[in-house]
Amino acid sequence: MKLLIKAPAKINLSLDVLHKRPDGYHEVEMVMTTIDLADRVELGLLDRDTIRINSHNRFVPDDQRNLAYQAASLLKERFNVKKGVSITIEKTIPVAAGLAGGSSDAAATLRGLNKLWGLGLTMDELAQLGSEIGSDVSFCVYGGTALATGRGEVIQELPAPPTCWIVLAKPFIGVSTAEVYRRLKPEGVHHPDTKGMIKAIEENDFKMVCSNVGNVLEEVTLELHPEVAQIKDQMKRFGADAVLMSGSGPTVFSLVEHDSRMHRIYNGLRGFCDQVFAVRMLGERHTLD
Ligand SMILES: C[C@](O)(CO)[C@H](O)COP(=O)(O)OP(=O)(O)OC[C@H]1O[C@@H](n2ccc(N)nc2=O)[C@H](O)[C@@H]1O
Ligand SMILES: Nc1ncnc2c1ncn2[C@@H]1O[C@H](COP(=O)(O)OP(=O)(O)OP(=O)(O)O)[C@@H](O)[C@H]1O
């Protein structure tokens, strides 16, 4: 028996860091949404009691460092599962890009194995388990649009944002999330208006969404990698309605209302960037599989 599960990327429409916590993590307030850019995770039962990862991407580990492996391992251990699984990951989401690719693969593995192994866990229980793997995994279990607080694992559902295009561009660099958080000084930065972003989404007001995008990690990554600022400038020049870095970067996305401008930004950025995509948001939370 085989199961094919979609693992979509996320973007942070706003990302605020309130303070550093005693456990070393940072207290955050993030408005996140899933987009129609997804890895495909195929799960197959194995006769042997083992976890096997197949990925044909040289940047993706095929052992216990893979977040999908960790998801399977956690379920096996917690629920005493004596079955094996092969996990084949077809990557489309750029790696180490601020788009939660690994976290989404882990979340898809949790959802899929819940079915394949007949564990009967609720989405809330899967999200709770996901938080043990990484801060973005809980959000990825649900997908859709949400406010994420705590270290990112406390999820409150939000309605779908106004419809628009998302053009994503990733420069030829990878970013370490841990390093970006380490370099951040939450006291000295300009904080986005999280409540304003939530209101804009609830009122389905595209202009208000655009004027409330903000990410406190942007300054840190821009300082490390000036090419991120260049991409932002280019997107603005090509007519984006809003431009922001996602997560800890380095991927930059624009929100664009009109098709013609979407094409202009997409074509303008290709050749200049490692990977460029034009996609839609997935909108509300819905059954992903
Ligand atoms: C930047 C974001 O992707 C935005 O959605 C997330 O905040 C990071 O989520 P993630 O990659 O799943 O993060 P984790 O794997 O849990 O943590 C990676 C590292 O980032 C730092 N980290 C992460 C989340 C958080 N709230 N505070 C932190 O300081 C920690 O140093 C941690 O060791
Ligand atoms: N399934 C996976 N897909 C991609 N990378 C993975 C996976 N599992 C583990 N990794 C490791 O995690 C690192 C970060 O990858 P990922 O693509 O998840 O980053 P990210 O998009 O920046 O994450 P986030 O936005 O959650 O901070 C990679 O360099 C890779 O070594």
C-alpha cells in the first residue's frame, strides 16, 4: 500500500519577535499561510521494521537528520509501532530557503503515517507531536492561514487572505535559521503590526495586507546577504504591491494583484535568481490529503 501526500511551503506575511526566552528560543507572533508550491511525499509499507528515506536532492539528508525521518521515528517510538516505512521525497520547495520545506515534509509524514498505520490521532495531537520536531511543523500539520505564537507552535486559525499572486525568488545562498535568530536584537528593531495584518485578512482588504507586511528577521539576513536587498528592490521596481522576505530567508516574495505585473516580475527575476516561482495562496485550512 502506498500513500501520496502534498507538503506545501509556507510564507510569513508578518513575523515579529517579542523577546528571547529562558529556553533559548524566541517568543514570536507570525501570520503564516500555505502556498501552492509543494513537495510530494510518498509513503510505502516495508516488510522490515526500518525507516528508509529516498530523496534525489543532494541538499536533503537521507538519514535521521531528515525531518520526515524524525516524524516517522517519533510516531514509532511514541505508539510502539513495529512496522517499517519507505519515505520518498520529491522536492520542489527550495532547501534552506525560509519556506519550511523540511517542516512541511515532516508534517505530511505525520498526517500520512497516521492513516497508513491506523493511529487515529487528531490534527491537534499531530500538531503537538510536530512541535517536538521543529517550531514550524505544527503550522504545517494544519496548513491554511494562521496566527502562530509561542515559539511558533501555538496555532490560531485565520480566514483566507485576499486572492493575489505570490512571486517567490530565491538567491543562490542558503541561510541558517539559528544564526539569524542569534544575531537578532529584538529591542532595536521595527516591529510589524500583527493585529493590523489580522484585521486586514479578516476584512479581506488587499491594500491593508500589503501595508502591514513586515518581518523583523529581514534586517539581520539583509546585513549578512546584500543580494536579498537587491531582489527586494527589483521586485518593487517591477511593480509588486508588497515585498517581504519569508521566515529567516533568503527567499523574497511579492504580493501582486494583476496578472501582467506578476508576469513582469517573474520574467524580470528569472536569470538573476536561483529559483523563481509564481503561485497562489492555498487560503483556508482544508483537508490537505
Ligand atoms: C523562521 C521561521 O521559519 C519562521 O516561520 C521559524 O521561526 C523557524 O522555525 P524552524 O526552522 O522550524 O525552527 P526550529 O527548527 O524549531 O529551530 C531552529 C533554530 O532557530 C531558533 N529559533 C527558532 C524558533 C524560535 N521561535 N526561536 C528561535 O530562536 C533556535 O535557535 C533554533 O535552534
Ligand atoms: N525533508 C527535508 N527537506 C529539506 N531539508 C531538510 C529536510 N530534512 C532535513 N533537512 C535539513 O534542514 C535544513 C533546512 O531545510 P529547510 O528547507 O526545511 O529550511 P527552511 O525552509 O529555511 O526552514 P524554516 O523556514 O522552517 O526555517 C536543510 O539544510 C537540510 O539539511
